Amino acid sequence: MHEQLREGFQAQMQAEFESAYLYLAMASYCAHQGWMGCAHWLRIQWQEELGHALKFFEFLLDRGVQPELRALQQPAHAFGTPLELFTKVLEHEQYITGRIHRLYRQAIELEDYPAQVFLQWFVDEQLEEESQARAIVEQLRQIGESPVGIYLLDRELARRKAEED
Ligand code: OFO
């Protein structure tokens, strides 16, 4: 694997672990606020991010590279209202999408075909993750300050199921 891409993959594995860590911190905050549905949704997101990190881990091994586990950035402790929190989720996913697209561009430039195929899954996944977060932000905007609205959305988020893959 080209050195530049190898470093990009190592850094992205770390970013995925940091995403997991961020969502678990958000889950902890929500549970403490009594927003149990939000907490549940974020815990599933945490698991998904761990899955993403492990995909990078396995891919590096398959390419003969030893995955390097680096220190993770400490996430925030408080995240504001549900609207503020989910806006941060959306912004974080947009940030990750930017990173994935840069990696994909690099894989094309360096003519690394397995990396391109691997990253294609993440391109699709990011589209889905952004769309899910955007839908929740939109609902929360419509709900505004209504405690009943937030209660009902929280109940809906409690129904999120873990994905198979
Ligand atoms: Fe949220 O998709 Fe990975 O980071």
C-alpha cells in the first residue's frame, strides 16, 4: 500500500474510533438528561462506528499493514438541547464524509483499486448517515420548544434497531 494511503487509512480508523467515542459520550449525556430514546439511538450509532473502525482495521491487515491504535481525542461532556446535539451529529457526519471523499480521491490518484472498492461502501454509508441525522434535525426544528414533541420523538428514536452489517 502506498505510504500516503496507508497513513490515510490509519488516520481514518482512528477517526472512526473517535466517532464511536463521541457518540457514546452523547449517549451518556442524553441518558443523564432522561432522553432515553436519544441515548438508545446514539448507542446504536456508537456500535456502528466501532464496526466502521474494525472494517479499516481488517482492511489494513489484509493489505499486510499493522493497524496502529492511537490515542483518541476526548469528547465533550455536554451537548445542549436535543436540536443542538443532533446538529452536532449531522456536522460530524459531514466532516467524516469529507474525509472519506478525500481518501477516495487519493485511492483513485494512486490507482489503488482494492482501496477504491473498499471505500465505495463508506461513500454509500455516509450518504445514509447524513440523511438519517438530517431527518432528525429537521423533525427537531419543527418540534421547537414543545416538550410533548420532544417526548414523542424520543420515543420514536428508542425504536432504532441495530443494523446487520
Ligand atoms: Fe458515522 O460513519 Fe463512521 O464515522
